[in-house]
Amino acid sequence: MPRMTTTVRQGRNLNLLIAVVRDGRPRWQIADSARVSATTLSGCITGRVMPSESVQSRLAAALGLPVADLFGPDAYVVES
């Protein structure tokens, strides 16, 4: 089975966090819709995990947004 995520530390993904909050569903439901674990979704938001293109696509579809809006170069904020 191909690896679905890579562990990194690049900063918090504020675009994904905002999209999840605006969606209104519990995080576990969004994760379930995207066929990922709630832990993976959380890791994507906090920057502990950089999702594969497949996971990015599924999360974007679950949230009804383009991948570039959630995972583009301006999505991440490095916290000091």
C-alpha cells in the first residue's frame, strides 16, 4: 500500500483550518468523507503531516473546494 502522508513540520495550514471550521461538520465526519483518519486531518491542519496529492484531492472534494485553495503555497503559516 502506498504511503499516504509524509511527516514534516512546515507550519500550520490556516486555509485548511478555516475551511474545516466554515464547513460546520465535526472533523471526524469531514475526515470520513475524505477517507482519511481524523488524526491525519488534524496533522494536515497543524503541519505535522504533508498529505499526498491523493489525500489533498480527497480533502478538497470533501470540503467542496479546489486543492489549490487548501494546499497552495500561501496556505501555511510558520509559527516561531
